[in-house]
Amino acid sequence: MTEIVLASKSRFRVQLLENAGLEFTAEPARIDERSVEEPLNEAGTVPADIAEVLAIAKADNVSTRKPGALVIGCDQVLALDGQVLHKPADMEDARRRLLQLSGRTHQLNSAVCVVRDDEVLWSHVEICRVHFRELDPGFVGRHMAQVGEAALSSVGAYHIEGRGAQLVEKIEGDFFSVMGLPLLPLLACLRRLEMIDQ
């Protein structure tokens, strides 16, 4: 049986795959995401394509250590008015991020791919639009105190599956993709590859 490996350390992605009943191991990629992304930004690459390149780079990296395995790579890029934003550096940065997103709509580009032995078997990008409600600075401060440093693990400084739901007015797109993994297209791909039960 071919081994399935998730090239991620994200507990949310691990949980999504576990909840879906997949048998897999998780091994994080060892790449410098910013160095991969920099030439893409300089070339004017759109955020969806940046997410896809990063997902493939992660899967490729793990694939070199897992010959024969089916490696799932993922990445999520947040864009606000076309500008790519990265994970907040610290709690103050996270607080500023939430206020930056307040009352506005941002785009989450969630990419997933399947790689085996340096060959990209499949890739997909799901684009979602997340509308934030107007946030009072006092509420943001209290919210940050409640969620703590978990806010630093997300590009938007929020987790939609937790208290971050209180920040959002509306989502256009797939809920799993907002969490960082286009799960349903991935499961369809794994069925086509006969890696999971038809």
C-alpha cells in the first residue's frame, strides 16, 4: 500500500484529514517560503499562483525524503486589495492585522497538490472571499487576550473554526478551504488515484 504523507505541521490540516478517515503520516516541509515567494512577487505573480507554487515546493521537499509515497502539499495565501500578507510576527502585529481586515473583504487562496517522486500528479487552488465585520478596537484587544498566541499560526490572525468566527460577517466559498485545505477536491483526487475507498 502506498504511504500517504501530509507535508505540513498544521494541526488543523492534520485534524481535517483525520476526521475524513485518512490514514497518513505528517512531516513538515523544510523550505524557506519567503525565498520561494520573492521572485514570484517580483514577477507580479497573482496570489493564487503563489499559493500553488508554495504547496508544490513543500510537497516536493518532503517527497525527496519519502520515495514512492503520495505527498500532499498545502499552502494558503491571504491577499487584501491584491497585496499578499504573511503570518503576524507577534501579538501586536496580529492585533494590527485584525484591525486592518476590519470591515473589509480579503481573499484566501488555498492550494493543495499531490506529488510522488518529483512528479506533480494533481494540484488545485480554491479561492474564498471572507468579509469581516466592523471591529471595535476594544473587542479586538479582548479577543486577542482570549485566543493568545494561536493567532500567530494563521495568515489572517484568526481561525474560522474557533473564536475567529466572531470576526466574520460572511464567507463566499468553501469552509474547509478557509481553514487551509480544499478537502473535498483532495478527497476526489485520492479516489481517482485509488488511494481511498470509492
